[in-house]
Amino acid sequence: MSIRFERDGSVAILTIDRPEVHNALDSGTSDELTRAWSEFRDDDRLRVAVLTGAGEKAFCSGADLRGVGEFYKSMTSSERLRRADSEPGLGGITRNLRIDKPIIAAINGYCLAGGLETALACDLRIASENATFGLPEVTRGIIPGAGGTQRLPRLIGPERALDLILSGRRIDAREAERIGLVTKVVPLARLREEALSIAIRIAENAPLAVRAAKAAVWSGLDLSLDEGLRLEQRIAEPVRQSEDAQEGPRAFLEKRKPEFKGR
């Protein structure tokens, strides 16, 4: 198995376990990731996921180039387009697999090409000090085709995204933090601890509210402010009717920790 799936209370930890090839993704590994993401999505006991890579050198270096050529040769252009419209993409979450629970990327070492595109499909990104980021696809005669041209400009702006996409250059963790690609940089030895700390903090909150808040943010990005405000209310109203919405204020008044049930 090239994917490790662990549980730490209500947190799922997914580890790409191919350190000998810098955790590159072949078709089998992507399929395993898809199954792992589906398990996380469908298990109500799990509230947050952390994605990382085995070892200290790489989060994920992208697609395993030893198999990419043969993979594309096995299909016609129209077959590839049909596949792209219906099947999960590289890394399982880059396309056609919607997950309403939060996902945190704990990025250790190389985060390149499809590896960066997988990290971009997560909600939060925490990096170790030795992390390196880049989308080198144009240097190989292709373009970032697993969401890189779409997610990166939305995250850091089109000019900064184009700088990385068109040059294929790599950046270190501090530059990634400065441009907003990652939210925090920590020493490698603290990366897992920090990612789990954030995951647990999120998991302790009301799960319906967390999922609704995530949906409101991502669904509203491409709307006008007025449209987004209306969307926010449509998403917020069912949450206000939940048992958790009653438990939160009650626990606050009783000066105790709330016990959220996801109902």
C-alpha cells in the first residue's frame, strides 16, 4: 500500500508513502488516495483530515513520470477529456471529488507539479522550513493540468501565479508564506504536531457549522458581494436550526465545554 490511513480521534491522517520516489503519484497511488478520501468523507466520526508525505524530503513531487507517458498513450484525446469530466484527478481531490470537511496539507520538502496541485486542493497549508514549491510543467512541454492554472491564481493572484506557472521556477517556504501560498512555516520536527494541533482545534468545533462555513467561503469566491451575502444566509439558516446551535450558547452560559453531536 502506498497510502497510510491513520485515525487520531476525529482526525484522519493520510500519508503518501513512496519516499523512494519523493512520494510521486502513479495511477495506483492516486486510486488509493481517492479511496482514502472517500472513506474520510463518508465517516461521520472523522471531522478533519491532514495530508502529508512520508520521510523528510518530500510531500509529493507530482506525477510519477515513469508511468505518465504510457498512461496518456493508452487513451485518445477525447477519452482523456471524458475521463477528466467524470473521474477524480491526480491526488484524488484535484477534480470531481467534493469533500465538505476541512483538509490540511502538512508540507514537508518537495511540493512540486501535481504535488503542489494536490496541496492547492486542500483548505489550509502548513509548511516545514525545508519545503520547496513549484509548477515546472512548462519546462516539460505541458501545463499544470490538475488545477494549478485555476486554483493558484485564486489563491495568490494572477500575476504571482503566472510568474510561477510560466517560469517553472521553485520557491522556498518563506517566499511561499510571504505570497500567501501557505499559512504558516514551522521547523520540520514540529510539522506534524502543528498540523494536528490545528486539525484538533477545528475538530472540536460544531461539525455542521464548520462544513457550512467552508462551503460558504469556497462557493462565494466567484460571486459578487451581494450574491455572496445572500448565499451566506441560505447556508447559515439550516445551521441555526441545529441541535449544535443550541448547545453552543448553552455551554457558554454554563461555563463548560460544548458537546457537539453534528446534529
